Amino acid sequence: MTAKATGYLADTPLILGMMRLLDHPELHAPKTLAAWIESQLERGLDVFDHADIYGDGECERLFGDALAAYPGLRDKLRIITKTGIVLAHQDTSQWQTKHYRAEAEHVTGAIDRALGRLRVEQVDTFLIHRPDPLMEAEAVARALEEAVSAGKVRHIGVSNFRPEQWRWLHKNTDLPLSCNQAELSLAHAEPLFDGTHEAQLNDRLRWLAWSPLGGGKLAGHLPNDLLETARAQTGLSETALAMAWIHQIPGKPIPVLGSMNEERIKAALEGCRSELPRPLWFTLLEAVRGQRVP
Ligand SMILES: NC(=O)c1ccc[n+]([C@@H]2O[C@H](COP(=O)([O-])OP(=O)(O)OC[C@H]3O[C@@H](n4cnc5c(N)ncnc54)[C@H](OP(=O)(O)O)[C@@H]3O)[C@@H](O)[C@H]2O)c1
């Protein structure tokens, strides 16, 4: 039996991450990007993941230009975006230091700036990108609530939070936290063994699994003979196996794929629709970790 999903984004097999959009200049013209988006919609992929730091806002801006050029396109898709990280080169202070800004005023401004770049009136989900030790949870919760009541944001959530961190934010608001966007792949499986996974299930946060292919690092980790045997048994490629491996986890984490390559997206989607025999699930894990489960 495959894991069942209910609730937030339960109808979505795969989210398309836009962090690498600047690596694809061939897609930057609004017409070309809109056609690329349409082709993803045709295969049933309608959720796109952004953040204000991706390309220093340029990824959201390019996406927004494509949406603005094709009225009606926006209504066919769902947008996730986030704020809370300031990269060193973005820090205008004398310190030029990477830091976090889960700060009410910053969050409110970041939502408006994201709406402006994306050229939309509402984002479907807004996330706090990283836990911030200086976060005043009550003030941030109010900022998020105000954005929701103003219709600027539909769902709120977090990213890279540990259980006690999301619980503290949640304690300060009656709004549900929809998700935790956190790393998960065959190359990063620790949260499945340290209680984080069960905490997410228990608190009904959907796991949006970033870098499901290890950001490309997974390639080469799985021995060829294992991949060939697995392909003979399941018909799945390496990319598809990595996705099936994630999708089979209870609560159905949704991979946030970074590839914009058609063949890779197709393979990923095939994986999301497949199920692995349980011993193969563990064999893949063991091959990447280099050790058996105890
Ligand atoms: N919330 C957070 O803190 C956070 C952090 C990081 C990322 N994210 C989100 O997650 C999304 C995905 O992140 P990601 O891009 O690191 O994920 P990913 O899907 O694991 O990695 C995609 C990258 O790996 C390359 N790749 C995959 N398989 C390969 C292979 N067999 N050989 C060579 N290259 C291969 C892809 O190249 P091709 O383009 O050639 O396919 C692409 O550059 C981002 O776009 C972003 O939306 C969120």
C-alpha cells in the first residue's frame, strides 16, 4: 500500500523549484517561460516554489513577467514563496554578514515585495525560510495573520524548522501551519530517524522535500549494478527511484524538484506515481548511507 496523503497540497505529486531559473537563460523571455509553465501545467504540475533570495529576487521577477504577459495563467497555478534569509552580499550594513530576518516588519515588507515581483495579488503559501534565534514569534505571527486577512497570502508555513521551533510559532497563532519545507533525499535521510518526520505527521505539517536529488549529488552515489537490477525490477531510472523513495514515506512528502530539464521532470513524475518493494527502499538507503539499518 502506498502512503496516503490528505490535507495541504494532497493533490500535488511534485513541486517545481525555481531556485535555478537563472541557470536557464533560454527560458527567460516571458513568452518562453510562459510556454514552459504551460507545458508543466499540462502534465499536472501547477505548484512553483520561489524565495526572495533566489537570484536576489530575479527568479520571482522573471516568473512574474511571464504571468503578466499571459493574463489567466496565474489562475491556473499555485505559488509558494518565502523570506527570512539575508545573504552576505545583500546586507547593506558595514558587516556584510549572512543573517536571518524572521522579523515582523521585514516579513510584512517581504510579502509586498514578492507580490510586486511576481505581479500577483496573492501568494498561495508564504514560508519563513529559516528558524531565526532572534524571532519574536508573537509579532511574526501577527504579521502573517495580517497578510492572510488582507488576502495577500492563503496559507502560511515554515522551512527548515525543528519541531520545537514550529511549535513555538504555532503557539502564537490560530492559523494552521501548512508545511515544513525541509531537506529530504536518499542522501539526506536523518530526519526519518530522529523523530522529525513523526513530529511533522503528528502536527499535520506537510513535508515539502527540498533537494530530492541531493542537488545533483545523488548522481554517482548509487552503484550501477544496483541501478540496473532496480531498473529491471521496477522499470525506473535513478531520478524516478529517488522520487518514488520519497513519495512512499507516510504522509507523502512532496519533492521540490530543482531541475527544469524536461526529461528529468518526466522521470521524476513517473517516480512519484510508482511504488518500490520495501526491501528495495531499504537497499537504496543502505547503498547511499554505506551502512545497513541496525
Ligand atoms: N527551503 C529551503 O531552504 C530550500 C533550499 C534549497 C532548495 N530549495 C527548493 O528546492 C528546489 C530544489 O532544490 P535543488 O535544485 O537543490 O534540488 P534537486 O532537484 O535535488 O537538484 C536539482 C539539480 O541537480 C541536478 N541533477 C539532478 N540529477 C542529476 C544527474 N543525474 N546528473 C547531473 N545533474 C543532476 C539538476 O541538473 P539538471 O538541471 O541538469 O536536471 C539540478 O541542477 C529549489 O529550486 C528550491 O525551490 C529550498
